[in-house]
Amino acid sequence: MSIFKRVGNIMRSNKTVEPVKQANPLEESRVGDIVNVDLEEYVVSGKVIYFDRGFAPHRYAYYLQSGKEIRCLLVEKGRTYECFLCEFMEGALDDPNDVPSRLELDGEATFELENYRSDVSRAEGNTDFRSGDDIMIWRYFGPDDRYFFLQWQDGKFVAMQGSRTPASQVKFMKGSL
């Protein structure tokens, strides 16, 4: 072996390999993936990504389907991830200006307004929202670690009630490509 080949091999061995970006399934899952939440498996049938214009996304809503049942997994990004497994609820409101700061549900539970914000959405798959429009979101807290979420976009309200689920109990598996 010549000296030039040896020097070339040495130089090639010293190249730095760029680290592989670690995938975050709580943010990067897609329609068709499988989700295991509280020992029950669902298929992701839709995804809504919430963000402020010019900033990274901070909330994800996964529409989960198991047979005929459709639920929603809300993932809020902060210092840690907060996950909420929610069921859709029926109700009626006409104007986002009429949203109260205290909700009483069926006379059994009272929810207090925790926060309110307006975001922009990006939707994939089967969801209740369109991409690129503003969404108003109200988050209420109630007894027994229950939460109520109210969302409004262009004349349509979506109401959900659920409870907090530890992020460690949410497992995503990639669907077939």
C-alpha cells in the first residue's frame, strides 16, 4: 500500500459524523401512526398543530380513532409535555365573546377558566379545523384533575372534556409507509 493511500485513509477516518437528530414522537407523529394511551390503542386519523406566527409549534391535537370511537390527545409543550386524553362533547355557543369564565357541566362539575389564547392552525387528516386560520382556545380546570377545552374557528365551536395523562404513558408507533 502506498503512502498516499495510507494518508488518505487516515484523513477519511477523521471526518466528523453529524449526529442524528433525535425524533420526538409527541411532536412528529403523523396520520396513520398507532398510539397507545392508558393501555388502549388508537390510530391517528387527524392532527392539528397550533403555533404563533413566526414561532415554533407549542400545542398538538391528535384525533385518535378506535373503531367508531373518536377521542383527542392534546399535547402542550412547555418545560415539560402536558398530555390530555379528551372526549368530544356536544353543546352550543354562538359567539366567542359569550364564552364564560366559569362553566357548570350537567350540574355536577364546575370548571374555572385557566387560560385563553389565540393561535394559528395547521391541520392534517380528518379534523374539525382548517389550516392557516386563527383558532381561539379556552382551557378550564375542574375537580378531580379534569379539564375542559373549548376551541373556536370561523363560527364553529369544538368542546372537549378530559383528564391529564402522564407523557410517559403515551407511546407512538410508526404506521406503515
